Amino acid sequence: MIIPRLTSPTLETVRDAIDRTKDLVYYYGILIDEEMGSDAVEFAALVLKIHGLNKMFAYCSSSIADLEPGSMLDLVRQASEFRGRMFYHGNALLTGGAVQQTQIFAASYISRGLCVDFSGSGTAITMHGKALVGLTPDQTIGQTQLSKALTAGIDVYVSVAGIPMVFCSGLNTWFDQVYNADWYAFALQVAGFNYLIPTSFKIPQTEEGMSGLKDSYRAICEQAKTSGVLAPGTWTGPVPEGVPQRLFMDNISNVGYFVYSQPVAKQAVADRAQRKAPLVQIAAKLAGAIHSSNVLVQMQQ
């Protein structure tokens, strides 16, 4: 969807355009058709705003200076604004061409990254190593520039042994972790709403009613595990207070998630009077991805 910025009485900022449209139609990923290197202050405000709205902003720069520590792209990493996905592509510097290649990079990357069908099996993806349509690998990236990009949390598009591929940093969190976690949170909200609202009869304020609610959340957890968002693993943090520790650990290591609610009988009287459900706690292990490997070979005669 293309949203033109208003031009009267003055040119509308991207932030104002988002405020004007965010409640008119739902969108998650945001692209812009310009580079903002001359307005670092507005850029920082834009990234902060989009991050707070739980939306993703894909931005690519053609300025080699943006790979340096303290650049406006590096500041996004320093602020942990992980919904701001920062890219660099400098081929226009070599050819003297337009910076449209940066827009192609951002659009091609985000389009492929957001195309996951979470209802499928093993469909979750990582962007590292992926080829992009309509984009030539960046000829301005050598080992020095690559190291700077990785340190600054910037993804680049390079050629490795003649194979075009995205090289991801991960220092501002991996793209798939950000997107998968946002999808998971949104899907849980939708599942809870769909259980509570479109029902012909009332849901009893009992353990039976809570079992149905938790089952709706478990269905999303199973869907996430099937698609590759979640996976069994070892819980490394503290067990939430009031949760049976042994049962919790067994579920995380064998299933990949654990859903638990406070017993209805222990709920505060005021909450029961307001017809609130007891707090539901969900712990889940995000599935990682293998991007590199070391091999040790021992040979004897």
C-alpha cells in the first residue's frame, strides 16, 4: 500500500503520515522512498516512534559514513530499537547512479522476510544467506566494511564466492526473532479475543472456563512450534513465581512452551467482581538458526 504524504499547507513528515493512517488500515512493515542522511534528528525520532508502535521500519543508506560508530544507523543499535532494520548498499557510489538501489534493497529484503506463512510446517525463515530479487551485490563492501556493518547492527548484500547473499549482523537482534516474536504476541491476543468474545453463551468463571482460554493460547504455541518459531530447549532464567518448577522445566525441554494460570480460587475478589480472568503466564523458547560452522578434523596415518 502506497501512502502519499500530504503537501499542504507544508510537506507532511513521515511520522505525521503514520499518525494519520495507522488507525485507518492495518500495516506492520514501513518503507520510505528517500534517504534521510541530511536529517539525522528526524530520522532518530521516526525510528523511535515506529518501534513504540510495534511496527517494523526497513531503511537502507548509501552513505559509507553510516557504517561508522555513532552514525545514525549505529545509534539505532545502541538504543536497541530492534524494529528498526538498518541496511547499507553503496553501489550507487561507484556508478554515480541514483540511490534507488537502497530502496530496492529495503523493499526486497522486507518483502521476503515478511512472507512467512505461520500456518505451515517449518516455514519460519532467517534472512541470513538469502538472495534478493532485483538487486546487485554491493561492490563497496570489503572485509573492513563488513566488520563495521556487523558491529553497527547493519545488514548488507554481498557476493560470497560468486553467490549473492544477505549478510546479517544480529547485534540489533536477528530479523526473524523480531518478526516472529511480534507475530506470536499478536496471534496470542487474537486467539484470546476470539475465545472470549464471539461466544453464544457466557464463559464460566471457573477452572473449566480457564482451561478453554488456555487451550486457545496453546493452539497458537503449537502453531508456532510447527512453523519453526518455537522449539524445545533449556530454560536459563528463573521460573515465574507460583509456577510448579518441575512441570515448568519438563514442558520447556520437551514441548518448547508452558502455559499456566493462577487458580480461580486464589484470584482477588475485586478481579472476580470485574469478571477478569486470572493471569495466564506463557513461557516459550524461540527457535534459533545455524548461520555458520567450525569444523575440527584430526587425521592420522
